[in-house]
Amino acid sequence: MTEIPKKIGKYDLLEVLGRGAMGVVYRGHDPYVDRPVAIKVATNTDEESTQSTARRMFINEARSAGRLDHPNVLKVYEAGEDNNQPYMVMEYIEGGDTLRNYCSKENLLPIPTVMRIVRQTADALDYAHTHGVLHRDIKPANVMLTKEGVAKIGDFGIACRLGVDQTQIVGWFGSPLYMSPEQARDQDISAQSDLFSLGAVLYEMLAGAPPFAAKGLSGLIQKVLHEDPPPLTDIRQDVPDLLWRILRKMLEKDLVRRYRTGAELVADMDLVLNDTRNLPMVLSDAQKVESIGALAFFAGFPANDLKEINKASTWERFALGAAICSEGDRDKGFFVIVEGAVSMVINGVRLRDLEAGECFGELEYLAPSVRSATFLANRDTTVLRIERDFKEWAALPCQLRFGKAFQSVLTDRLRATTKELARALRTV
């Protein structure tokens, strides 16, 4: 193994995050700002042409991404050279998760989750396009995900900066599986080309296979240019018809019928998302378990119990003002607030507010009956919901810990109710 250099510029290099043909990415530390960073360092080679291309791509990426400031674009903090070796300092994303990890049939994300990711990416592309930057290589591996599920477009190495001639990367570039028909023909491209590539990514994240696939490059280009992808609704019965129409418009070969801007795509995505009441969190099981363990209700639960709880629960997202459950409902779901806040309302009167880590619905869960109160999200809120009786899925130690947690909640609420009643009696 090649020994990792200790520093480049002012930055400490800690470990290798990834290697590519044009460079190495390190996890680093900025000692002046005291923050983690990702540092891409150009690969030194003996081939002058390769070295020249790597340098040009570094300069191009730094100038393209460096001019963008958007929450869904991977930030470039600085670029420079150390001993004639180009490097670029970027935002560090813990875990290095990319959409590539969610394109197989065994690991597909829920449809609303995929839509939110693509919506964020489309919004970032619209921002980049309005600032004169075409990405030209949108693919799953070039969109990262934070632990919170925020999409970040990266790798602007072959981006095109409109109106700029210097250091541009020209020629037939991009990833064939995701390139647009105009890229395949080596024609002039526009913002619509990036949106076509994003459509190919969306298709693969929903179907578990790319929209265009063939054994050889010539066969692949033939499909991109002249064939439609297999209907997504034939592959998945749960894909909304409106989403399939959006996807077909993204993958239109005729530019006149394809989305013109990312803003148009975002608007249509919002129409579908607004019809989706419960939006699952974009978190892996390990991240969900970690989040559950941080909630006050589950304090003292060991890791094995938290894993059981995660398997038995669903994560639901509610917009401001949405009813999570209502008076008179007969469901027996039990809820713990992951983030946000919830108001308890009875007969139209707002009685109390609950914050992250608190629970509600425990009485109906323990003794099934109709809901006695309505619970409303008083800001964008995520809740963990458990429907089944814990005796059906939880091991005995976990059941005992649930019982203790419920007892603590009910005791605290009885104590609070008694104090409120005493205060009310004194004012009579």
C-alpha cells in the first residue's frame, strides 16, 4: 500500500476515502477552521497526456462547482497546488453514501423517498444551469446522500461552463448508461441533457435496472437514440401513474417534449409529493436505530431491542397542520416523535404540546379503543409508529422495558394532570 502523505497545503490527511483514474480522495482535517473535509488530490503519472487531462479536470471542477452555493451541491471550499500537485478541498459527507447503493432490486428506497431525492437534485441542477454550469455526468455515483438524506451533487470534472472557453473539457464524455441522445450523437447539449440523465437515474432507483441496457456500447447507443425504456408500471404496480408520466417526460428523446428546466420538473414532483401523506425518512436501518436510541422514550434500551423496534415500526413524515391521528379513529398505533412537535387537541381545544422524544397514543395501544384526542403536527414532523402489540414481535426483555417506559410516561402525565387540576380548583 502507498503510504498516505501527512499533509497537503495546510490540511492534515487522515485516510483514503476513494481512488479513481484521475485522483485520490482523502478524509482530511482543516486545522484552522477545525472541521472535517474531503480532499481530492490529482494522480501523478508519467504520461503527460493523462497528467494534463487530470489537471484540466481539476481546474474545471473547482471553477464549476466553486461558483455554486446551493444546499444540494457538494461545496468546494478551496483549490490549489502543493509541490505542483493540484488538490481540491470539499465538503465532507460522513459515510460517503451515494445513490449507487440504492439502484439494485434488493435495496430500493420507498417511492416518496426517491422522489424527494430526485426533486432535490433537480432543484440543484436548475440552480447550476441558471448560473451557467452544465454537469454533463449525472449518474447515481455522482449524487451523494448525507446521514439526514440530503442529496448532494458532486464531481463537476467534465462540467461545461457556458460562455467560458478556458480549461473546458470537450469531446464525447459522460457515462453511457445515463447519457442523453444528444450526448450520444456528440451534439451540443443544454440543461435538458442533464435532466434526461437524471431521468435515467430516477428510473433505475425505481426499477432496480437502468432504462437502457445492452451488451455492447453500440447496442446501448442504439437504445438511447431510438428505443423507449420498458414501462415502469409493468415492473412495479405501486408506481403512481403521474410519476410515470413525469419520468417519461424526463426521458423524451425529442427536446420539444422533454422538460426544459429543473424548475418545471420540481413543480411536477411537488404535485405528486403533495398527494403523498406519509413520507418515509431517507435513512438506512443503522441510522434509524441510532436515531431511535437518541430519543428520551427509549433511554436505556440496548441495541438489540432498538433493532427489533425498528423492524416493527414505520417512519412517517407530516407537514405543518397535518393530522397524525384524530378523535374517533379506531387504529391502535403508538407514536414517538423523532423530530418536530405535535399538539394534542380535544373538542377543538389545544391542551398540550409534545416535543421530540415524547410519545402519544399509548392508551389506545395498551387498551384498544377509539381515539380520545386529535394530534396535529405543529411544524414539519417525523414520527415513529408502531401498530402491532409488542407481545407479538418483541422478546421478553424488550417487552419489560416497554412496560417500564409506559409506566414512567403514564406516571409523569398523571402527576402533571393532578397539578393542573389542583391549580384549577384553587382558582374556582
